[in-house]
Amino acid sequence: MLDQPTTRLADHAVIADIRQDQLFAGALERSVREFGAFVAIVYVAQRGERDLIAAAVGGAPPAVFTMPDRIHHESTHASATAWRTGRPVTSSLPVATPEADPSSQLISYPYSVVSVPLTSGDGVFGALTALWVPPRPAATPRLLDGLAEVGARLEADLRSLPPREEAAAIRPSPMIVPVLGRTSPAAGRHRWGLPELAGSSALSQMYHFHKLSARLNRASGTEGVVCAASELIMRPFGAHALVLVVGQAGRLRVVGHDGNARLARSIHGCPLDRRAPTADVLRANKPLFLPDRDAVLRLYPDTEVTGQEALAVVPVAGSGQVLGCLVLGFDTSRDFPADEQTLLLMMSAHLAVAMERESLTEAEHTLIDALQRKLLPRTLPEWSELVATARYQSPPSASEMGGDWYDVIALPGRQVGLVVGDVEGHSADSAVIMGQLRSSLHAYAAEGHDPADVLARSSTLLAELDTELYATCCFVRVDLEFGVAEVALAGHPAPLLRRPNGTIVTVDAPANVPLAVMPGEHAYATAETAIAPDTLLMLYTDGLARERRGDPSVDARRLLESVEGVERRSLDGLADMIMQGVVDTECSARPFDDVVLLLALFEGNPSTPLPRVDRMSITRHDIQGVKAARRFVRGFLRRRGLSCLVDDLEVISSEAVTNALIHADSEVEVRLREYPDRVHLEVRDTDAKPPIPTSVTSSPATNEIAEHGRGMGIVDWLATTWGSSPNGRGKTVWADVAKQQRE
């Protein structure tokens, strides 16, 4: 136990610390209330320390968060200079780099600063510093005298405290002294809270700041980050447009936007070295606040204003580098007072953390997705009697790998094998086993084994692999000559058939057991069903189910019924709409599952001697490939008496092939297929990123920077319908041109 004298000394120390804090609070409140300081701070140095430590900060949020809590004693900051020289200092804080002093990055506005040294019998022990916004150069002598008087009074009061080793005690963290006042709304100023109620504006601003922080912590994906910024930055600030921009390959790239899309279009694709507000902020890492149109045009006379009356552009910086910038556009002129500038910079710092996290997550997810797709077929074969398309959606979680797969196999005797399967689990082992199982099943089927035998052999092989995983599978063998489908299941959902009259049925086939459950013991049974021309087959995995334990066949039927009004021959359009239905209803119910969808349309034997489908390949970097593609299209159409479509389809193929050769940097395959009412064109490459058409504007400057995407805009104009769909390891850009379009 402590003796009584020791206890009394401890009590006196606590009382002295409390009294010191009260004196600090009084000095800071006087600096703000009597002399109109925007924010005031007391710095204290301890013996042997090389830094000045913030002991107390006074003012209103968010200003109290802008001051550095630690300053090196040799810094050029006014506080360090006053402490080091023992003389009052009037200046501006230097612009700090993020590495040197991240907190100083929150001070983006012009100001005046006065710092006076605080002394004791042993010399200078700290500094009292205050900032005024806007700057008051004419009043600096008076403000210096006033702050010096406040400092002298503080020194005298501190000397009245019981003696101790240090002139002032340093708290573990700065003491915040809220000095909340009323604000009077002025023209051009956005209103926060109730200005005449003390503290209402400041606390309203901090409310949105903390809500944004909590929302960003929960945000998933770049879309979630943009939604949070839209709701808790754009709307509270009264902006009518928000754009989140990054620099990539020497150009600005819009990663998300909300509100007026014209602002996003004017920024996207702009070269980083062009003199423009967003590019300047990214290069210099300094915010830009333009209160009206005149301010914009004064600094950037060649910039298209795109309906903006005011702009705020702030850097989004993290980990010592600028990740991008946040742009707010306003449809009316408005001022950007210091508290709003600070708040916006604080918010952008939280955006930086979220963007860094999502960038890493998306990079990891992209890598996993690319590895997964390498295990899937690069392209699907095609026959005059049958055409197929497939979709794969990886698990939403970046750390998850899926075990779902699909395949379309050319079998002996004018037969086709359709396969979908699902290896248990969502790990790297699942993906590896899936690749091995797909390859072995493909080989067994291509040898000509019956569907039941293919599953039995695959079950035995899976059991012999060094794994405890099992798999489900659906294998359908289609006889193109006689129109018969033989279905073999291994614990997998049965496929759906959509008859020519629109009736949807589930194939009644034995369920059997999953692969590797009873290897060598279970006899797999099959079922046959007749399929007429224009019958659609739908194979899928259980990722389509809305509920984790739901019946995937029920939800698969619901999804197929939902696209009943879509032209049945447009397989790519059907597949895209079904997968969109999966995204809309399934992601919250089965957040860790991947999805496979395989559609096959049986068309029967062609009624003409000419094959319905033809194809050609173009090697990578073949500059003559575009010319060859046009010649291929022209010949296909003229042989079928469709010369009226030559001009449109030549241009469409030329633009699509050019886009693939330039941007995908891969081999390109061109396919044409004739339908009774239209001609279907496909251009396949190995780049998964979809093409984006760019609208032509009346601004020469905008058109100059938007050289990419014009070709796909032409495709959009000429085609009856077109789209871009994932295709194994890449994508397929497809277009339909109606036969009556040019007749």
C-alpha cells in the first residue's frame, strides 16, 4: 500500500493536471471567441524529445482535426519555429507531402497563422498557435498582440501550479476543446444543420463523415464504394454529379459515377498530361475548388464545362500515392468554405482506404477468375444442327475458387455431348480437381463411350485421385441426325427442355449418385427423350438456386420462364438475361457459390444444301485480317443471295475485328450463321473486357480525346441488336442483322 504522503502527492499531481487542462482550454477558447481564430492549438515539448506534441486543440469540427498532432522540432512549421527561436512567428504552414505529414494535407484553404512561444523558468516549453480563415494580413499585428497576451496569461497561470519536473504535462492524446458557435448562412453557402443553433452545422458535418466511414467499412466492390460516396458525400454537399476517377495508362478512367453523366463522359479517356481540372489534381495531389463557371473558365478556358456551375476536385491519396480523385459537380454557383474543404478532404481519405482495399480485392478476384477460366473450354464447337453458348459466374468472394464447369464435345457419329458439373467446395483443390475431371470426362466421351459408362469411368477416376471431394454432373448426348437426347445424371439437377411451342419440361432422368461416392459399385442409369427442331436445352449448376437449400430446378424454370418473350434463337441474349436474373435474385442468398449455365438450341437438319454456319480465324497482329474478314462476310452473304446485307455486315465485322485485334491483342475467330429471319455474326477473342461504345458529341475537344469506342458506336447504329458476352477464356461480340433490314 502507498503511504499517506505518497497518496497526497499523487492526488496533487492529478489536481495539477486537471488545472493545467482547464488553463489550456481557457486560452484556446479566448483565442477562438475573442480573436476569431478558426482553430487554436497548444504544443508542448518534453526534455529530450525531438517533437512538439499537441496537448490541446480548440475550435469546431472539422477544423480541430486539421492540425498536426506531432511536429518535428526542426520543421518549418510556425509552431516549431516559434519554439525553436523563442520569438513570435506569423506565416503560413508549408504544404506537406503525405509521407511527411498526412494531417497537413487537410489544410487546403488560404489562412493566416500566428504562433507565440510559451516559456517557463527553464526556457521555452511549447507554443500557442492559431489559424484564421480567410487570411487577415491587415489584422496580423493586432492578432499577434492578442495571441501574445493570451500566451502570457497562460504562462503566468501555469507558474501558479505546484512545481513539477516538466513545465507542462503531456497527455496521451490531445485534449479537444469544442468551441461551438452560430453560423449565419451567406449567399452561395450550403447549409448544414440549423446555422443559428450553436454547433449544429459542425455536428451535422461530422454526422455524415462518421456515417461514411461506417458505410465504407461495409462496402463491397467498387460499386459499393461509389454508392456510399453518392449517398453520404454527393447528396449532403448538394452536388448533382459525382465522379470517381483513377489514372491508368496515361489517361483518366472513370471507375464510378452518379448523377449527371455528362461530367463523367467529359472526363473519361482524357490524357493525364492535358491541362484539365481532374488531370491537374491527380498530378499535383492538391485539391481544386472552383466556386462558379467564371472560375472554371478562367483557369481552364479550353475545358468543356458540361453544364457545371461549380466544381470540387479533391485527390484520393493513400499509402503515399495518389490513387485517384473525387469530382463533385454543382448546377449552381456555391462557395467552398474552409470547413467544407476540410470535411471533403477527410472524406476522400476514407475513400482512399476503401479504394485500396477494393483494388486489392478485385485484383485477387481477377487473378482467381482468370485461373478458373483457363480450366474451362476456350471456345465451343458449333454445328449446322445445333448451336450452344455458356456462361460462368465466379464466386463473389475474392478468396473463393469455384468447382463448376461446362463442356461441349464433338462425339463420333454426328453426336454432341453437353456437360455441366460441380466439384464440392470452393477452394483451390476444388478448381484443380475440376480441371482434371473435365479433361478425363471429355476424353472418355470423345472415345465414344455411352453416357452411363462415361460417368462410371469418371467416378472411378475421381475416387483414385488424392482427394476426398465428390462431384455432381449432368451429361447429355444429342443425336443430331435422329433428334434424340440421352441424359445421364450423377446427383445433379436434371436439364430443362423448352419445346417449340414454349412448353418447359424437366427431363425425367434417374438422379443416380454423385461421382466418387460409390466408385465401381453404382450402375448409372440414363433416360432418352425426343427433341424436335427449335428445342432449347438448358443445363445448369445449383448456383442458380435462390436459397442455399432450395430446389435449383424450380428456380431454373422460373428464370427460363422470365425470358419467354425473348427471341428463342438469340442464345446469347437469352443467356445474358438469365444470368442477370441470377445476379438480381441470388447473390444475397448464395453469396459464396459459382454458377454455370449452358444453353443449346437444336435446329434439326438444314433445309438448304448450304451449311447454316461458317467460320474463319485471324492470327494475332495480322494487319490483313480485317480485309480478310470483310471478304469472308461478303462471300457468305452472296452465296445465300443476301447481297442486300453486305454493306452493313462488312462494316460491323470490320469494326468488331479491328477492336479485337487492337485491344484484345489475341487471335480472333469470326463466325457467321444464317437464320430464317436474320444473319448472326460473332467475333471472338481472348480479352474478357467488354467493348464500350462512345457517343459522338458536338465538342471537338471531347471527340479528340475519345478516339476509342467509336467503332462499337457504329456497330450499335447498324445492327438490329448486338451485345458482348463472356466466352470461355475471353468474350464474344455478336450482332444480328435482320434480313428485311435492307430489302
